Amino acid sequence: MTRQLNTEIIAVGTELLLGQIANTNAQWLSGELAGNGINTYYHTVVGDNMDRLTAVFERAQQRSNVVLVTGGLGPTQDDLSREAFQQLTDLRIVEEKDSLQKIMDFYRDQGTEMTPNNRRQARVFEGSKVLPNKVGMAPGNLVVYKDVIWIFMPGVPKEMKQIFSDEVIPYLKSINGEMVIESKVLNFTGIGESVLEHTLEELIRTQHNPTIAPLAVKGKITVRVSAKAETKEKALSMIEKTKKEILSHIGRFYFGEGSMTLEEKVFELLKERKMSIASAESLTAGLFTSNIVDNSGASAILKGGVVCYDPAVKRQVLQVADETIRIHGTVSEQCAKELAENVRDILGSAIGISFTGVAGPNEIEGKKAGTVYIGIATEEGTKVSKFVFAGDRKQVRERAVLKGYELLFTFLK
């Protein structure tokens, strides 16, 4: 008989809270559980404190039916995982003879005296399932208490991974059945997270399996679609059906899956359409061109770029009219228009793109920090867009470049 497993992972150790080491155990465990179709609903990190440990264990007992505990099984007095669970359950702790013998043999083989506190590592709960530790000292321990499965493992990653792979996963799969969880990440641009969520409100509200999770990350909005099924093929089929539903609502903003970036997508579209591009960069000082060159084969579509930070370069190299700069300034729609058109003509590209603005922190030409003009010139004409970005100098420049790629994506698509 299989049943739904809702898992919680508790990492024990004050060193985790102090930031001295990263909680890589929880990340690894979640990935392994998901790959075997087992849900993880909570991650908790708690220090080596009896009262707080007991409180965390008590809450886990109430809300989860599988609890994985890593850490707190060592030889010292601050290794308290067993004691905290005993305080919650009143279960008896005993020495496990095979584990104790292994520890004693280790010290004998090393020719060193074993201190008495090392016996602590051999302790388990009476009547529980002992999980052999083949690469370290303290064994794992599996206890079922009031229908909740508790699994205690060492915090040392290689020891935890061995016990989990050899002992825990086969046990959990025998209960959960052969299930898998698959996910796909859909990438969008040109739509805000709140607008996307509002548009997909009905799908999100009624979700069950697959599940839908919007998230804003640098330069894009993502929607993670996850499905749980008996086979990978069935899970992917379920995801594909939900993907089609999502794209029927917001498909015009979609540019790819997984780790694909907007820059990569624009590069791909330029290659497909056999269109070249040239850039005139004042504000961004070559950042846009650098991102293009990050793609292998950039020479096929990039004619070149001009960093025109100084007004003299705008006039002498990119032939922006003196009158334009005198009347409208370098941070203006008119200047951005001439920059885009002229770099396109001078370098002989299909598209010219320009960036001019104020990175900050001070105003320039009466324009406040964050003001940016982006021009795109093609044979169909020129369009200049104005934006005001928040952030420091670096953030304003990065956001301007990302917005430039977004505008190019909209045009190319």
C-alpha cells in the first residue's frame, strides 16, 4: 500500500546559522527526493540548543509525515538531535553494539585511545531501524513515532549521502511507490510578475498537479511547471499540456525554457533572420556589445560597437549634429535617434541600437539619475523609448541593457 509522503528537512548546527558553512545537505536531499517523486514542503535550520531543537521537532511532528534530520549525532555535548527527540517522545536511547564496535575498532587500528564521549555516536533509539554508516562513525536511525517517519543522519555530507542513497530512498520508495517529479521553467519578458500572475490567476488558483509557480529573476519572469506521475514520460506530457494553456494566455511574452537568457534568444533570432546589428553606447559603455560577444559565433551578426561616452565622440565619430546636442542635449530622444541611425549607416548593419542616459548619482542636463533613452533603427524606421530605472550606477546600466534586449526581442519576434 502506497501513501503520499510530505517531507520536511531539518538541518541541525549552529555553524549553519552563523554562515560558516552552507546548507548544501538540504539542497541535495530536496533534489534526490523530487527525482523520486517525493514532495518536500519545509526546510528548517536550527542551532545546537535543546529548547529550540525540541520546539522545531514538535512542529515537524504536527505538519509532516516524513522528517529528515541531518546533524547533531556527533560525540560532543552540543550534539543534541537524539536528546531533543527523546524529550519529545520519551523513547529510550541505547548503545548499538555493532556501531560501537566499529568505532572502537577504528581507534584501535589508528593506534590512538578512544575518548569516552565517542560512545555517544553509537546510540540509537530502542527498537528502531539502524542505518549503517559505511564512511563514518555515527549510524543513521529510522524511527516511526505516531505515524510520522523520523530519519536521523549525520551532518557530514558524504556520510549523509551514503546513508540516504543506500538505506533511506529504497525505504521511502517502498511506501511512496515508483513516482517521479519533473519540472520545466518557462521564461518570459516584457510582462511584470504581478500582471503575469493576474493573467494566470485562474490556472494558479485551480492548480493541483501540475503546479504553477511564477518567479521574478534577473532580466526575466519565469513560471515553473512541475508534475508528479508514475513515469517521466507521463509527467512531461502533463507539463506540456499545462505549458500550452499558459502560452495561450501570455505566449507573446515567451522566449524559451530552462536556463536560456534573453540575450541568447535575441542572438538566436538575429542569426535565424540573418540580420546584423551595431551599437552606439554612451551610458552602457560597451556592456551591450560585450553580452553579444559572449555568444559563440557573434561575428556572424555583430558588425561592431562604438563607446561614445564623450560628446565629442558622438559628434565626430557618430556624426550627431551639433544642433541636436546644443538644443536637446546628449541625454535626449533626439540624440538617441541619431546615434542609432548613424551607427547603423556607418557600420552597415541591419539594426542600429543606441543607449544614452544618466547612470547617476547626479543629474545631467536636468535629467535625473536613472533616465535612459534606447533607440532602435531599422530600414522600417527608428523608435526611441524612454525609461527611468531605479538603482545604483551599475544597476541602471545593467537594466538598460536588459531593456534593450527586450525591445529587440519584441521587434524580432
